[in-house]
Amino acid sequence: MTGPHTPRTDADDVEQHACPKCDAQPGSPCRSRGGAVTSAYHTRRFTKVPRLAKLLRVPTPADRRPGQPWRPGTTPPAPIDPDLPSADIRIGYARCSTLGQELDSQLDALAKHGIPRDKVFSEKISTRVRVRPQFEEAPRPARASTAAGRPSSPTTCSTPCCGAGRTASRSSRSSRI
């Protein structure tokens, strides 16, 4: 089987299916009647892979030990159910310092990055306040996913706040004088 960064091989694709001829389960190479690993996959098995269906023969790679006594391999992992949370958990956080400021531009920017509004934690709270409840709550879904055995990789996206953008433009003008 391949790791997360190894390209898939023909053998990996063929071994996703059980063999109808020799009853080898997914994750195992085909076996002969004599109990050895075959030198090539059985036709009825490799034709289940659309890109290999027109080939006449798909050889068993050397790492599967063709000609050696057959042993069951490791079952490939089941495909991830699209309805379950996966490694791609998108969570957003938007904050304004005062009640007079609006979060709409930040929420729109997060939506452009594929983060639905129901996954955005937002609050209107000053930077002087050290305890930010929504900021503390935001990573909780990712932690729950990791605890359930589905690793997550955090990705951040920051948008400049309205006041910071104006301050930066003023300071750049004053530096020219």
C-alpha cells in the first residue's frame, strides 16, 4: 500500500477490488491454485479498474513477492464518507473592535475562501479584552476531529481590518513628506 505522499500504482488500484477468480480480498495480490503469489493479476480483477481494462496483462510488482507463498495483505482503508467531517475542516473567525464596525467584509472574504457562515465564529470585542470567547471556541471542531482520528491541518486567512488599512495608508503618506 502507498503512504499519503506516494503516487498510486496499478497494483494499488487493482488491489482495491476482491479477485473473483482466486477470492483474494482487497489489499492482497492474486494467488495461484498452488498457494503462491501469481506473476500477474487475474484478468477478471484488473478489468475492474477502468484505465487498465483494455490491457492484456498487469504484472504483479516485485514488492508483492510473485512466486513466493501467498499471504493476505493489509486491507485498504475504506473511502471517507463525504457526509462525515474530514481533514478539510474550514473554520473562520471574524472580529471587530467596536459595536459601530461591521463584520460583513470579513464574512464575505471568508465565504470566498469556502467557509460557510455557520462555520464562522465572530464577535465584536476590543483588542484590550484578553478573554475572547468565540476565539477560544473556534478551534474546538478541529480538535474534536483530531481526537476522533481524522487529522486536520490548520489553514489561516487574514483580512486587514478597516482601521488598520486606513492607518497604514496615512502612515505611508506621511513618510513621503
